[in-house]
Amino acid sequence: AAYYTAGALIDGFDYTRLELGPDIQAARFGTTVMLWSTGETREVSVPLQGDGPWVVVDVVGRTRNLPVDKTGNATVTVDGSPRYLLTRPDYERLTARNLVQ
């Protein structure tokens, strides 16, 4: 499930590293932000680009709605497991693409 999730949401996209604080590994792959912590579990404010609604996807593909404030920032709890942040329409488009054989 973890390989499918990563493959569907970030594979093949150019990426840009994001600086979100010490011990936070983060990058934007196309429209998807991927992040995790190399230290303690903590909350991180993430600037998002584009219109929502937004979702956060865990490493095995479970999704939940992601609230975004008026300035376009989302607060996400991160730990050693990657999280993916993207709009629901992008999530649906990217996962549908990988279901076609």
C-alpha cells in the first residue's frame, strides 16, 4: 500500500524542497506536498497553493479532510511516517490514473 500511495501521488513529478523547520523533510511534487519528521512528532504549518478542498493522505492511502485557514496554511501533525497533502480533485485524478491498466 505504501508503494502504491507514493507511486500514485508523487512518482514522475518534478520536486521542490520546502523549508518547514528543523527535523522536517518536505517537498512539493507537482501539486502534492510530501512531509515527515526525522525527530519528534509535532505540528507543522504548511503553506498550500491552489484551491481546495484539501485532503491529507497517510502512507497506506487513508484520507481525511484537511482544514486550511484563510491565508492558505494547514496545520499537520507529522511523525516519521510520510503524509501527502493535496486537493481532493487532484487526489481523485491521480489515484484514478493508477487504476487504469
